[in-house]
Amino acid sequence: MELGRPGERLGLPPDGTGSVAGYGRRLGSLVIDWLIALLVAAVLAAALHAGAQARSLLTLGVFGVMAWLLTGLTGTTVGKRLCGLRVVRTDGRPVGLLWAFVRTLLLVLVLPALIWDRDYRGLHDRAANAVVVRR
């Protein structure tokens, strides 16, 4: 049974700008964003004389705030920009702060982000009616 290519149901092109982003680029952007959050959290933890557990929570908090604000305001995070990605609504409009918050909340819970559909959208993307595409 043929399910079609990723993004076909959404009316997205098969490749190039505006096509659905693959796993590799998305994972690469996540790693970059997480490393930035780790660095910022380490600086904050040192300034606050916080322990390892607090630093872990700071990392998650920094990552969440960074992902929420940057995605909501610009449609991309630092990692996504470096990997040539952006987040848009399925109709092509910007995600906006409210839906970026919903998406980020589910992203930091991890499990929804690990359950993907055939369009490479995790539950966090589906909840926000969003898709990650190539820039």
C-alpha cells in the first residue's frame, strides 16, 4: 500500500525550499539548540552557585524558552537556521507565540516529539498544526 511521500498530503513540494525536513537536519538542529542551552545553563548555574540537578532543570528551561520565543517570533531557532529549517503552520503562515508555546511544551515532554506520522510531524507539530520545512 503506497502512502505517498512526506508532505504530499499537506501540498508541500517533494524537495527544495518548502519541502518537509528530514530526520537528519531536524536532529542536527536539535543538537545545536541543546548545546546552546547547555552552555547558557552552565553560565547561569555558575552565577547562581547551583548544583547539577538545578543545572539540568536550567538547561531544560533555557531550551524551552529559547525554542518557544524564537519559533514563535521568527519561525526558527539558532539550530534550525544553521540547518536550513523553519517551522510554519500547515497553511504556510507563521506559527505565532501561542502555538509555538503549545509545540514547545509538548517538545520538552519528549514523548510526543518521538511519535511521528508519515509527514515527519511529531505529535507536538500536529498539536500546533505545524510542519518543519526546508528554508
